[in-house]
Amino acid sequence: MLTVIGEALVDVVQRSTGIQAHVGGSPLNVAVGLARLGHPVQFIGRYGKDAYGESVAAHLKSSSVLLPMGPDELPTSVATALIDDGGAASYTFDLAWELPGLTDRLPFMLQGSTLLHTGSIATMLAPGAAGVLAAVEHAHPASTVSFDPNCRPTIITDADYARHQAEKFVLLADVVKASDEDLAWLYPGVDPLDSARRWLSLGGSEGPAMVVVTRGADGPWAVNADGEAQVPAPAVKVADTVGAGDSFMAALLSGIVDRGLTGAQNRKALRELSAESLRGLLAHAAAAAAVTVSRAGANPPTRAELNRMERDSADRASADRDRESAGPASN
């Protein structure tokens, strides 16, 4: 069983062509992404007893994500995304984040879980962030831990506080993913790749096994004990970028699960992953993100859709190599 803990939101997406509502929230999107890739996963989060909350529960259940916590009395959180003509999203939020009684239920809810993923608002916003940290501390002795800060400066405006919070989770995480924009905000004036290298060193042999940086059209980059790796972003027509990083995260974790590298007993093997294998994980995750940006909203791919994208990318790369080897056409 895989576990994702964090916020559930309804994304109200505003475009020049109209308004649409999509269920979202970074951790929720990762849970759906993992389930669509064929993994058993449970989502620990909150949603209200309202129409938006009903849509959150229905969305999760439609992808076979388990819900060990039912709705509460608070309103479901809402994120409003404004999409510009280039497809980029900017956000405003109206949300509540707390998980009463979670700590007492952790031994039961996390029993048998080989991986715990968290990140974003859930790890930053009080009072719920303290409970999320307690969940990570509880899971760490038995489970692989992954973390994506997915910073929201419009919500957590204090970069010093956000940096301190993020580093708490980095120290406990085996797999860390951040965007170059996240790292530039957390560590202004520092090359994001240098910040990622520093994160890899936090905790020494007990710190992260890998730190991955997404860089939009420049493609993802990563560092681990064996070295550094990067791959290009697949070329696709972008509908919008909503949920792209979450689809990337889900597929990155899916690749680790597929390689049998989850669970604390596999920490050493995960840490010793070759840079070439790391590159393969990046390519797999980048293909998932490419599927998501090609369509509206946070809509991660199924395993079949991801396989098709990877085949298409491989075919294009092979055709490019053939053209290069043929040289310029003669007159």
C-alpha cells in the first residue's frame, strides 16, 4: 500500500474562454496519479460535507483511491487558477488545513504502507502541518518517504519560515522533488541546482537518496550519490500546466515502486541507484508530465496513456537519430 497525505482542493480554473472546476491539490493529484498507474494507494486528507467535498470524494473513488478519513464540518478548500494565454497558471486560495485526531490513528492507517508521500500546503500551513510531520516521523522507520515542497508564496509568504519547514521534511525524505521556481524562492540568489545538491547532503547518509528538479521546457534534472542526470522535456502542444509537477511526481514514485525500491529495507539500494537508472526515472516522469500538459486541468495519465507517450517519444528520438546519421540530403 502507498499512502499520500495532504490537502484536497477544488481548482476553479478561469480562462478567457470560461470557468471550469476541477478537483485538485498537489498531494491529491499525486495519489490519483499513482492509482491510475496501477498502484494501491490511500489518501489521507480533509474535505467538507458540501458539493465540492462530494466531488473530491467522487474523484478519488473513481480512480480507486482509498479514503480512510471521511468529510468534516469545515468547507472544502478552493484554489482559483487564472490561466494566461500561454497556458501558465497563477493561483489564489481559500482553504482550511487541519487533521484532528490524526496522530492517534497513525499506527492503524500507516500499517503496511511501504511509501508515504507528502508536500505542498500540507507541510507548511498550521495547524495541519504539525500532524503531517508527525506522520512522516511515524512512517520513516518502515517506509520510503517522498516530499515535494510545491511552494505557494501567495499562501506562505515568509520564505524563511518555508525554508525551515521544507528542510525538516527534506531531512526525513528519501526522494525529494522541487521545481526550479520553488528553489529560487526558498534560496534567492542561489542556483537552484546548487540548492538541490545541498539538499542531497542534508542528513549525510541518513538524508535523501535523490533530489530532482523540474525545469519546465528545459526538462528535469536530478542528483544522487552516483552523479547527476537530466533528460529533455517531450515536445507537446501545451493546453495548460496545471498538475504537471504532480503527474511527474506520481510517475517518478511509480518508477521507484516498479523497481522494487520502496520500504525502509530498500533504502540502501535506492541510495545506490546508478545515474543511468536515475535518468530512466526522469524520462518516465517527464513523459507523464507531458501527457498532463497536453490536456486541460490536473489530469494525470493512466498506465496505458503513459506507455503510449513513451513509445511515441522513443519513435521520434529514433527518427531524429536516423536523420542525423543520414546526413544532409544531396541535391
